[in-house]
Amino acid sequence: MDKPWFKSYPKGVPHQIDVEFESANEVFEKSCEKFADLPAFSNMGATLTFSDLDKLTHQMASYLRNVTGLKKGDRIAIQMPNLLQLPIAVFGALRAGLVVVNTNPLYTAREMEHQFKDSGAKAIIILANFASQLEKVIDKTEIDTVIVTEIGDLLGFPKRYIVNAAVKYIKKMVPSYTLPNAVSYQAALRLGKTKPFPKEEVSGDDLAFLQYTGGTTGVSKGAMLTHRNIVTNMEQIAAWMSPKLRDGEEVVITALPLYHIFALTVNCLSFFKIGGCNVLITNPRDIPAFIKTMKETDFTVVTGVNTLYNALMNHPNFSQIDFSKNKISVGGGMALQKAVTERWLSLTKTPLIEGYGLTEASPVVCCNPIDGTDQVGTIGLPVPSTDVKIVDEDGKEVKNGESGELIVKGPQVMKGYWNREDETNKVITMDGWLKTGDVAILQEDGFFKIVDRMKDMILVSGFNVYPNEIEDVVAQHPSVLEVAAIGVPDDKSGEVVKIFVVPKNGEIKKDELLAHCKEHLVAYKVPKQVEVREELPKTNIGKILRRALR
């Protein structure tokens, strides 16, 4: 089948890209040289320039190679929220030739143990707030190098000591722990500074990250992302955004955690390449503090997920944010609801553009154009050098407009799952196509639209019902703040639709809500059960967990 999306491609965006860089290290070094005096990352009132980052990652890489005995290809876990210490740790590890294992700070001891054992991590850089969890499992892992940092470590004097003391003694956010061989982050940097930087040559085929999936289809698996995978996706994103973004001029609000693949590639790497500054939000759930930071920042780009945009708009101080310099807002990680995108445009006068990706694709596969031709409710067009098609259960391509599984092929597709050839073979075909597990359609104009996750589909009397559609309708009711739809067993129809709703103002009339659904949905799609809750379970990036509700 031909590629109908080419006719809708944005002006100035190439269909194919030439990858300029061999590795993420090369990108890093070129940007540090080109944008030396510009700000690269800011957090809690402190800023690191590209030159600062170059020096500090030298020190971290030197410590990791000269002092710890780690060698090229060894895995190092990094476990902290968005702090200035995080990009230093990541780029320092990559420059030392190590493989970064990004770890969610909110993991339980059980989840940490699985990830550390599965990856074979030999070292970890961890925030002190979570060190007590590490203490519980470290003896069951191969980790023998532990670097512990505190929240204020890079905030300068005297703020560093004030913040660390407040977090530890006033807020009591650091449970006591015993890790006898641990060294402090500051000590590691000091020791690294006294030794020569051992530059390590890495190739595009070398692993850069073991990026663990959320485990929604079973045990959490490590996607092997090579330097080529990551750099290619960075180049694809940069090319897609090139009509509006300018080198050395952009400031991106980074509320999604950098340990998540979305922010890692879209925010950290892509903006690093063009000399942009990442404004790191440590705790995006603290909406008042988040809004305060946005009010104080001349930002040009915002990234987030549907629930984050919704939470921002529903705070009374949101109207105080100046969006006059904002060029674009980008949503991913979960479907954007029409009610949210329309309200965002109305309030900010800037478009909210939906993209689509998955960990196994580094992650971006498709994105809506940023030239004003975007289509709300779609995931847009494949990014350059990417093929996408919709297939049936037998792997045969379906006609435009018919639903099937979305599969993708491109240089950003992972090498495979770490030490899981059987799982790799389930999702990557012999000829290199990655099965996403998402049900989608291809429109005649080339735009793709996600219908839903295959595993989340609800079967009502033989009819397929997709939760995204139900949620999109319910979210348009003025009394609804958040919603999630699942299927529950039913003696007559096999399954019926159940919705969980969070009211916007503390209460909701179920009969009015169901009347709204009946107006916009065919009878078998109308929810038969409604449960009102104060909040819905979410992942670390704010994605609603339907499986937890099930």
C-alpha cells in the first residue's frame, strides 16, 4: 500500500532524515561546545549552562570509570525525580560508556529488586529519600557502587544546606537508612575532578539505555535502546519541530520525569541538540508550585499528558500564566481528550498537539503537524524515516478506515528486550515490524487515529467498545474532572461498560451524566455502572491506570 501521509506532510519537514551523529555522547559534546554559555537546565532557582554540564559530567564520568572500576557496557541505575543532578548523572554515565537503567523513584522495594536483578546493574545513583528502599534489596543484587544525593545538592551556598535540612528534619522526607559503602554525590564529583577524564568511544550499536516498560502485559521488561535508536528519534523530533523551533532560543517546561522515555527523548535530548533550556519541575503534582514556576519563566514549549493539562487548567491561578511566548504544547503518554485540547486552546491561545509513541520505539512514532494542520483526536502522521501500517490478526494490511493493530518500522525501534528473546520475538516480526498492541485506523488523508489498546477493549454482546471513546464523551460533561472506563462481567452481554468519575466541584448527578452519554453514544456503549471517586489511580507520569481499576 502507498504512503498517503506524505501528501499531508508539513512544509519543510523531510520524509527521510540523515542522522548527523553516531551517539548521544557526540550530540552532547557538540552542543556543549556550540552553546557553551547558554542555560541547559534550571531547577529550584539554580541554572546549569552547557559549559557547566560539560565540566560536571567530566567529573562524574571520571569517578565512575577511575574510582569504581566500572567498565564499558556495565549497567548503572539512576533513581531520582527531576533535579539538576539527573542530567549530570545520565550524561556522565553515557560518557563513561555505561548503560543507563532509568528507575522510577516511587518503585516499591519489590519493583526495585526486580529491575536491578534483571538488568544486572552494578551501580546506582539514588536520591536519599529513597535509599531506605534500596537498603532492603541491595544484598539481593549485583550493586556494589552506591552514590547518594540530596535534593538541594546543586543549589549553591547557602540554599543547598537550607533545603537539605528542611527536607530531612522539618518535612521528614528522608527515612533513615544504612548503606555502609555509599558515597555522596558531591564527594563523587570531587574525586572525579582529581583524575583524568577517560573518554570512551561508543558506536551507534552500543546500548545507551535499558528502559523498562510499565509491565502492563506482565513482568516489567527492559527495552534495549541503542545510541542509534535514541539519536535517530532525537533527529526525527527535531526535524518535525523545525518549522517553529530555533537553535538557542527555546525554553521547555519539563514536568514529566526525565527517567520516563517521553521526557528523556523529547525534552532532554531533542532540546539539548538545539541549545534549548529544560526547566525541570521536581514535583508536578504540586500544582500551585508548578504554576508559580511557569509564571516566573519565559517558556516557549510545554510538554505533558492529558491529566496534567487538565489539572493545570482547573487550578484558579492558571489564568495568571503568560502564554504569549509559548509556541507549542505537546501531549503524549496517553490519549488527549477533545474537551481538554479545546479548552487549552481557548485559554492559552496556543495549540495542544498530540503525538504517539511507545518505549520500544524510543519513543516517538507519529505526531500531529505543528504548522496548523493538526487534527484533534488523531495521533497525526509518522515522523521522518518511519513506516506505519494497520494489519489484521493475520498480519495482512487492512483498507484505509478499517481498524486493526498499528505496527511500526524504523531506525528508532529497539534492539529487543534485555535477556528476553522469547518476548522480543512476540513483538518484533522477522522483517523488523514492531507490534504496538494498539488498535488504530488510517484515514484517507494519511492521519492515524488510535482507537484503543487491544487489551483494554470491552466486548459488549459481540460489539467492540473502546474506553477512549467513552472517556472522551464523559469528559465533555461540565461536572466531570477525570474519567476512566473499563469493562466488567455481565451475565447477559458478557461485559458492560463501567465508568469511574472524579467530580469537578465535589458532586455529580449520575442521571444527568447518563443522559449525556445516551445523547452521544449508541445504547450498548452507554455506561451501565457509575462509580464516583475522589481520585483515580495513575502512573508516575499521570496516566490513568485502568488495570488498577479492573
